Amino acid sequence: MTGESVSPNDCYRPPLPFGDDDRYDESALWEIREALRFPPVLAAVGGMTDGACSESAVADRYQAYRVPLQFRVSGQSNTCESYVVSPGMVMSVIDVGCAESFVCRLFGQDMLEFHFRVSGSLLLAGEWGEVCVREPACLLWYQPASCDDTAVSFGMANEVRESWVSLYCDRTWLLRTGGHSAVALLDSFTANDAQFPAPQFRTSALGEMAPVLEEILNMARQGEPDWLITIAKAHELLSVVLRNAQFLQVNESPAPLIPVRDQRRIGLAREILLKEFVAPPKLRDLARRVGINSSRLCGGFKLLFGETTSSFVRRQRLELALKLLTTSDLQVREVARKIGYRHHGTFTAAFARHFGMAPKVARRTRS
């Protein structure tokens, strides 16, 4: 860390936010601290030796940017890790049951950052003003190297779970590898950073980034094949962002915002579908259950999560089908019925379109 950076003991730690409600047993909480990892396959994929990887400039900048994240958490299913996924990019994957806020100071490192928040919320504030990002949303953030006037707070809205993925990109590396879209994006952000050394940012809905984020958050990262997929998904996510015209339309009217209340209702609808996708409720019944009209649910779901409710249900069904075909002895017809398809032919066609192979082919690969 830099000499100016705050130690973890200096980070502001407010008391448990739940008061008399006492939603957490204090004795059941423990600390989880961010670890920066170097995938062993990065040397082969990124053209870096192990020594060069451990001394990666982007890793040094990332570590100088702020103190490592740490949370007081409940439950054992928590992830708080960052990975050097290329010579110019770090990816953070955070999914924790957060019981307290975490606050620290940020030191500008001339990196372009993409923060994809699936749940939870954050506040960035300084003399320049403040920005609050609530789930689900994407924040594009640029903090010049000469700007240290920012503090960040995670979990300040008493959210139970903090779940997000972030990409930290070296500006020179992004210009070299990102093509015309990266050049246009960086030009729009950095033209006046020397004259006005203040953070610059934009926000948008997750849109088509949502399915990629879900895959990253649910991914195992153990053996070399897992690391290859992790690196590929990080670059896929960056590619999707650079194709997202919302970030580039700086002179046009912003996309219509979805009220926070509706965002929460739409998020609840997604949770219901996630639990009941085998026999999902009709759209009007789902809208009634979460307290929103059908058209706002339909349009808002697509804007927030990048797919329609029917596409979401279909994807959940087919991913379960693939799991059953490769891990059980169930026949294809049995799998089709188990995930809610009444007709074997319809299931086979949908599976082939989604995975590029017939269910029988997938079944032959079962472990």
C-alpha cells in the first residue's frame, strides 16, 4: 500500500445496523478479508512469466488504490477475492452476507473501473459531491492519479448481502486492447482530468451484462480449466461493456430510470422465478404477488437483467437439465418432465438451441 493509505484498523466501523431487531447473532459473525490471487494459467494465457505476473503493474496499482476489503459476515457461503486476469486488468468477485458497513479512502490510480452490482449498495463521496449506486446497476468510474479526495462505503443501506463483480483496467492497456470503443470511452472521460482532477462516472442498468455476471458469481475457481473460464469470462464482460452504447451517448438524454421501489419489486419477482422456474407463475400473477403492474414488470425486468422473464425461466430450466443429464441416470424424457417441459420434442429443440448440442450428446458426458 502507499504511505498515505489507511490501515484496516483505521477504517470506520459502525455498530451492527439492526438495533433491537437483532437479526444477527454477534457470536456467529466472523471476518472475511479480500485476497489478491494470480491464476496459475495467466503466464500461458497472458504471455507473462510468473515473476512478471507477481510484479504486475496493474496489481501494484490495485493494491495502492485502497486497503483490502474486509467484511463481518454471517454464514459460510462467502466470496471476497480479486484476480489478476490479464497484464492490464484485475477482476474482483464479492458475494458476502454483510453484517456491517465497510468504509475506506480511495487513492486515484488512473484506472478505468467497471462495477457491476447485483445486490447491495455503495456510496462514493468527496468534496466533488457524491454518487450512490443501488442494486442492480452498473457504475463506470474513473479517478485520476492526482485525485485522492474520495471515500467509499459498502453496505451502508443495511443490505443483508453484498454481491458484485468489478473490473479494474489500466488505461494504457485498455487503449491498446479495447479498440475504437475503448478509445472513444477513455477520450470522453479523461479529456479534462488534468484541469479538473475529480472523479468522473456514469451509471446504467446491467442489461445484457446480467447473465455473464451470474455465471462469474456462481463459478468455481479451483483447477486450471476453471481458471481459463474465469479469465475468459472477465474479458467477455469487458467486451459487453465496451459494446454498450449507453456509456458512449454522453450528449443524449439518459435512459429512463426505474424507481428504487420498483427495482426491489422486480428483484423480488426474479427471486420468485428462481425458486419456481419449473412451474412458474403467469406474468400477471407474478406481478400481483410483488405489487407491480405487468407491463412495468416486463419492461423493467428486461432493462435490469438483460433478458425477459420467459428467457430467464427457459435458461434456468435448461441449465438444470444440463446438470441432470451430466450428473444423474435420468433419461432425456424424464429430465424434460422434471424441469417442466410437457413435450420431449420441444425440450430437445430448446436444449439444442441453447447449448449447441442435443440432450443425448450431453448425457454421454455425464460424470
